[in-house]
Amino acid sequence: MDWTLEVVVLPVSDIDASIAKARELGGSAEDKQPIPSIGWFARCRDTEGNEFSLFQADESVPPPDES
């Protein structure tokens, strides 16, 4: 049997508020991670263990500090 892994990505306008809401409702959420010049993402899990990600577009996200 072949399995395909699909990732659900939900676009949000405020990733910080969305992360807080996921945690408030009993799920888990990692801290947001930058995607330079594209936006922010965070991996989450709902109360039943289903994984999903949040994405906020933001072209002003800087590249990681290379020092």
C-alpha cells in the first residue's frame, strides 16, 4: 500500500495570535520560524494529534544572522 503524506497549511494574518489560540484551545504549536523574504511558519498539532502548519506571508522577514 502506498501512502502519501499531505501537510495542511493554513494561511493566517497574525501568526503570533494563531499560535496562542492553538495553545489556548489545548493543542500544541512550535514557535514561529522565519522563511526569509517570504514569511513565517509554525508547526502545530490539534488535541487529537493531527498535524498542521500555520503560515503568515511577510516579505520583510530577514535572513538568519550568519554570525
